[in-house]
Amino acid sequence: MASCPLIIDLATPDETASLARAIASALRPGDVILMEGGIGAGKTHFARALIQSLLPEPEDVPSPTFTLVQVYDTPDGEIWHTDLYRLTGPDEAVELGLEDAFETAICLVEWPDRLAELAPDNALTLSFEVTGDEERRVICSWSDNKWNDKLDGVAP
């Protein structure tokens, strides 16, 4: 059983993608992943690999930097990938429909600090850190016990 926080060192972008695929296999509608870290820390690379692993057919997965939200349909429900970098406050997140999506979809949120008090208490937080040219460290933290089982054995 995973224990919080879980610290995972990733040597390559492929290891980041493998971690994303491992976590993806345990996700269900209503699961929210909040991804923190600076520009270039690996958030979008992680999200892209996770989404592609859940799609029934290969599809382009662009960064939602300018669209704010990209929605993908999977056999198990919708995936919402959001990049909130350009938002100025949580009221704008409400306008995007995120509160409803948190209940009904798998949600991947980049720049979750823009949510403030709207961030779900049952979310998994992934904090990405650059530790070398290609190396990353991901610190996984959560308060909802459901993540203990979902993260069990995911470290590469």
C-alpha cells in the first residue's frame, strides 16, 4: 500500500510517461489530479501520456494552454485536461464548468493554485520538480485513502 507522500524520481521522459500510464489504469470518473510545478517541469508530458493511454484510438493531445480545457471521450467517461495558468481567480474556473467535471469526469488540472478553495479535498496532488536535464521528481500527496490503493506499485 502506498504511503503519503510518495516521492518518485524519474530519469527520463519515458519514465514519466510510464508513471502516467500506471496511474491512468486506476482512475475512474470523479478522480482529480492536481499538477503543480514550473513551466517545463513535465506536467503536460505526464497528462498527455495519461490521456493517450485511456483513449480507445490514438488522438492528438494538445496542451490546453490557450483553450483552457480539452475534453476527451473514453469508454469509461470523459477526461478533462485543464491548464489554468491564464486564469486570474477561482470564479473563472467555475465558468469553465470544472466543479461539475470534478464529480463526473477524470480531471487533470495544471496550475491548480488558481482554484484556491475550489480544489477538491479528495484530489491527488502531483508536484513536479526539475532535477536534471531530463530528470524529474514527482511528489505525490493526498488525504483521501482511495489513493493508497490506486498508487500502490506505480513507482517505476
